[in-house]
Amino acid sequence: MVRRRKGELLPLEVDILATGLDLQAEAGFYGFALALELSGDGERRLTAHGTLYKALSRMSEAGLLESRWEDAASAETEGRPRRRLYRVTGAGVRALEAAREPGAAGLREALA
């Protein structure tokens, strides 16, 4: 289990922000597509989808992601359940940049 240090992103959160930026088009990205991308990475395997969805919720509450439900008609047309769509916010981009900088203060500075 990875412990969070105050004001820093967990490795999974860094991966979510980086991959989310790659995936988000105009509509945003959804959890299952993100899970597929993350599990395709040979270095680290996502152990449980519950872990991912908890992280997405936590990151939304922190302002790193914004989320919304897609239009019900779109899902119905495609014969599937509605998806919760996510977008990386400006604060999320700053947190990712801070996490990638050696010796950076991380999340605390990025959200200031």
C-alpha cells in the first residue's frame, strides 16, 4: 500500500492525470477507457477498478478533475449505460506539472 504524503499526488493519481490529458477530447474521458489505458502499461497494473473510481472521486473533490454525466440519449442510442465523463482541470494540470518536477512542493503549491 502506498501512503500519501501531505500535499503530494500518489503514483496512480499522476498516471490518471497524465493519461486523462491524453484521452480527453472535447467530451472528456470515462473510467473504463482510463482503466484500459492504465492496464495496458507494462510497468504497472491496475489492481482493482474500485481503486481507480475511488481515486477519480477523490481527485474530483480536490478540484483536479471535473466530472459530469453524459447525455442519456447518447448512451441509449448506443445501447449502454450512461458514462461519467471526466476532464482534467487547470489545477490538475498544475498538480501534474508540479509532481513531475524534481523537488517540487507538489499538490499544495499547484492548488494555491
